[in-house]
Amino acid sequence: MTAPTDVFPASERMDAIYRWQVGIYDATRKFYLIGRDPLIADLAPPVGGTVLEVGCGTGRNLIVAARRYPQARFCGFDVSPVMLTEARRAVARAGLAGRIRLAQADAARFDPLTTFACEGFDRVFCSYTLSMIPPWQEALDRALAAVLPGGALHVVDFGDQEHLPSVFRAGLRAWLAQFHVTPRDDFAPVLADLAAARGLSAQVDRPYRGYAVRAIAARRPLA
């Protein structure tokens, strides 16, 4: 059953974007969502640990991560019912329904206790999602809040392309805007402020000449 839109106000907008491209999403995005697999390789959750993906889309990243880390448990949420339907199908086809839990939630208002009945996660990751969420700062703050002691938030998304040719930069941004994607040029200082406020330390780098931005925000273990 689909939740009412007053509970998930962004769901209709996201469904409208993806309804006609969900079947080809993974095949087309692999060429420009650069850095997803390196992010997954860096997760390294502890044995028996928990991992959450914010904005799981078709479930592609969760499936790759669950296969790489068979000792961990995985959760993912998305605001779009269309994407969640595809994710559930993909997870079932992969034989991972017993290790990957999916739910509908709004990233800007996400609460792990009400959505997954847990206090938080050892690893949280956002892969090319913040650039699609209008209240992205709220979503980033909720992701940081979901990190357990000793855990970390991992992010990869579109960067500011500062070291790429200006023509390429302008063309890329114009093309991304057609899909309601906006690179967050102030991501680094916003992350630094939000992480510090929640007691996490953050590191940011800009690979591929600034095409992408990567970040890890870590929370200290309990003494």
C-alpha cells in the first residue's frame, strides 16, 4: 500500500522523474555516477555490523555491498514507491531478501527507530542522492545522526567540477538540471559544520578533477 503524500511529500515528484526510466536506470547511470563502487569498497563494516543506504533507488548499491560483505546486514530507504518496487524485485532476484531490508522514508525526516526499529547503523552511505534532494542539508544531518559510535557516514556525489573545462562544466550542469540534479557546491563547509555539531570528524576530497566529491564523517567509539 502506498503511503499518503502528506507523509512522504517528495514521493510524487520523484516518481514523476523515474517512472519512465526505472527499467534503464542502472544501465545508463553506470557511465557517469563515478565513484559508487570505490565508496562500497571503503565501507568495511564490522562483522555483524549494520549498513544503511540513504536513497537506495533500484537497490543496485545494496546488492553490490551485500555480496561484498556477507557478514553484515543491510537496510535501505527511498521516498519513491516506483524505485522501491524495482529495488524489491532486484533484491529478490539476487536472493538477498533475507539480508536487505527496504522501506519508504523521506531522507530529510528519516528516523532509524521508526523506520527500521533500531538506534542507528555502523555505516551509512549516500551515493548521488544529496544532489537530488532539495532539503539536502536536512537529509545530510539526518544521515549523520544515524551513525552509531565507532561508525561512519560515506558520501559520493557530483562535485563542483572546478578543474574541468568550463564548457564541459556548463554542459554537464545543464544536462543534470533536466533530471532535477543540482551539484552542492557548498557541500564541504556544510558537512564540516553539521558533523562538528554532532561530534563527528569529516574528511572531503574531490577526485576526477572535481567531477565528484567524496567524504567520510566518522564518530568516535564509546570510551
